[in-house]
Amino acid sequence: MPRLYVVATPIGNLSDMTPRAIETLKNADLIAAEDTRVTRALLNHFGIDTPCISNHQHNEEHRAASLPQRMLEEDLTVAVVTDAGTPCISDPGSVLVREAAALGIEVLAVPGPTAMASALSVSGFDTREFAFYGFLPRQKKELREKLLSMKRSGVPIGVVHESPHRVIELVRTIAETLPGCLVSASCDLTKLYEKTIRGEAGEVLSMLEANEKAEKGEYCLVLDMSAAETEAQEAASSASLEAQIFEALMEGCDLREAGERLIARGAKRNDAYRARTAVQRFLEDLMSDEDDGEEEDDE
């Protein structure tokens, strides 16, 4: 009977590899790995010789189209892993899980390390309710809009990933956009030089800027937005939805992009659609009036 195991692997400290994860990888017929070179180093450390195939973000759609069918035909047990942590959480694996489940293949979790849970646990925040956002937009304008949307969601805690080369700019934008937001920034979780710094976003920014090694190691940040202030940003966005559509058009967006911007800012999808339609009709009527005026001039 074919099975697909979703196996968590260490995010840094190899001692976090669970006995069940080792046993599952040893007994599997095949391992679907994000990067076979990274996984092979892990397998060698634990004396596991199970063959590997790649399953990363660029080939997962193709892999998921064929591997589950092969599992059924050959009665294979497959384990899916990523370079570090739990597959499917801001990492490849979900497409393969979806397609396997659709064919009736049993999918089982082998739980273990994940940066998100580790960062939450050491934040010191009230984490009874939180949302995970993965990597946020890179462009500053889109990033600010996303942060405001996160605040408006009503979920007080947000968890995000960031690369070491971009973390300072991210925290700077958080400080500018959400004054009063508390940040717990964890780097190199479970590794020898694991470090977590906490405080208001501006304070954390100062600590990062003063740290010569800030640009080394991946970051997982927990944001406590419960006391963050957004009055200035809300005032800037208080114009009518139609006015905001026109503003986006003036900046080079098309109508569809302008509508999506409203939704990102917290507008309901139906309200954004009505505003976009109203502006479209206004522009069409305006063009029609201009055409009629040209015909009268010709006469």
C-alpha cells in the first residue's frame, strides 16, 4: 500500500533529527528532496542510503504529475523532505501532497523542527492567535501595503521569514509603517550562534545596524502588532475607493492592478470591483463625450 510521508528535518542542529524521521527515511523506497545534494549530506550523516529524486519549486508541478501515479503502480513508499524544517510550510511539498491525496494515497506527517514554531516559542509574545506570512514583498510600496493589511486583519501576531541581506531594510520599513510594533527577530535558530533580539521595531533596527554579523544567518521574525499605530497610514488611505483607483491609474497601474491594490489595502473584493467598474464607466463616458464633440466640430 503506497504512502507519502512528510518528514521534517533539522533547521540547524542535527541532534534535532527524530528517531522516527530516521526510521522513515531508511524504510522509504524513495525520497523526494528539495535539493538532493543537501539531503544526501544529511542521509550520509545518519547512514541512510535510500535513493533520492529532486522535488523543488521549479519542477514540483511536473514531479507531482507523475510520481503519485508511479507510487500506485509500483506500490512505493515515498518521503518528501526539504533542505531544512517541515515541507509544505514556505517550502516545496504541498503540490505533491495534494496530488497524492487526490489519488487516494495516504499522506502521513512525521513532525519535527520548523523555524516558525521555534521563533514563536522564544518571542515572549502572546501567541494564542497568529498568522504565518512567509516572505513579504520586496518592493517597499508593496511591503508597506502588506504590513498595513496584516495590521488590519485583526490577528495580532504575524510570523515572517527574511534573508540576512534584507532583514535590516524589512525592520526599517516595519518601524516606519507600524510605529509601536514589537519585533522578536531570531537568527540561526538551533545553531551554535543562535540569537534572538526583542523590542520595538526601531530598537531592533538599531541593534541590527550595530551588529557587524547581522547579514549572516536566516531570520524568522515574530511581529506583535497589537499596539502598533497606523493613524498616519489610514489617513493617507482615507480617500474614496474610486479616488484611490484614479491614484493608481496615475501611477501607471491598469484597472485590474488598481483593484488588486485596494484589496491589498484591506478593501473588500466586492467593493473594489464596484469601484473599479464605476471608474471604468466614467472613463468610457468621458471618451464617448470627447468623440461626440469631435463629430460636432467636423460638421
